[in-house]
Amino acid sequence: MNQDEALAAALHEAAASVPVGTAPTAAVMRRGTTIRRRRKAIRSAVVAAAVLVPVAGAAFSTTFDPPSRPSAPVASPATPAAVEVVAPGEEVTLGGGSTMRLTAQGVSLSTPKASGSEERLMKVAEVPGGKVSATTAGDTTGTVWAGVYRGPERPAGVTLSAGGRTTNARIVTLPGHPGWVAFHAYDAHAGTDGFTITVLGADGTVLASQAKPGEG
């Protein structure tokens, strides 16, 4: 036996003397399964997060969106003004063929007559402050009332009572703040004997009144 053969025999003898155990196949398989399960769980978590992000965003938007603006209220019909503004000299029809015109000086009243018409002028300067002045004209077909109220507060209503009846007068005035108003009403009943005129404020307060008792 030469030197090389002797060395080879010694190596084989040394290798044979080293104990050889069972290969760790089961442990390797378990470790591989665990790694695969972890990777699968990570992928599932990533997918779930991707799915949940839009849902979370929608919930955020719904929760914090500002409330929608309320719809604009439907405009209600305008309430007719209690006082009608007319131009100086404009003819105002009263009823029964009578008319009136307002100027800076007062009220010019025109009533029909058999021979034409009768003109009456009610001057504002002759009406005391806070008072009312009125005139009537009528025949068998009806009665016309016309008058002036002078005061700082523009009235909200004027009523005329006669013969057990109460009529709401129409109120007219000039543009701006003249400090007075005119009023008129027509009652389709004959007679001018006895009447009461009441001027009312916005809260129902009586601003002025005038009464003419009947003769009978």
C-alpha cells in the first residue's frame, strides 16, 4: 500500500466513525409551510387594505360634507299697499262719477251735477295736525265721502260708518312724505245724514276721528 492509498483508507475510516442522523426533512417542510402562510397573510392584508380604502374615504366624505343649503323660499304674493301713491294732479276716480286730484295745496274734489260738475277744494293748511277733515256729496244713487288726514304717521286704514254700515276707504297720497293723506269711499245708498270717520294706525290705534250726528 502506497502513501496515497493509506491516506484514503484513513479518511474513509474517519468518515465512518462520524455518526449520521436522520435528515431534518419534516422540520424543513414545517418551516417552509410557515413562511408560505405568513406571505399569504401579508398579501391578504394588503388586498384588504386596498379594498377598504375607498370605503373609508366614502364614509369620511359622507360624515363631514357640509349640509346642503336650504332651498330658497317661494315668494308669496305681495300684499297690496294700504296707501296708494299718485302723481300730483293725477285724476282719481271715486265712484258715482266723482273724481279727485291731489296737489301740494290739498285735495280738489269734483262731483257731478245736473248742470255740469261742482268743484270743492280742501286745503291741507286748514286741517289741524292730528285731525281729519271730510266732505260728502250724494243723491238718490249713492254717497261719496272724501277727506284729508294730517299727521306725522301714515295711517294703515280709514273707515266710514253711516246708516249702520261701515266702509273701508281708499287712501291716497303724494310721493315722498307730504305729512298728510287723502281718502275717499263710495256707498251705493242715498243720503249723507250722519256719519263717523275713523283713522287707524298700523297697530289699530285710533289716530283721529270725526263724527257728524244725524239731523233726525
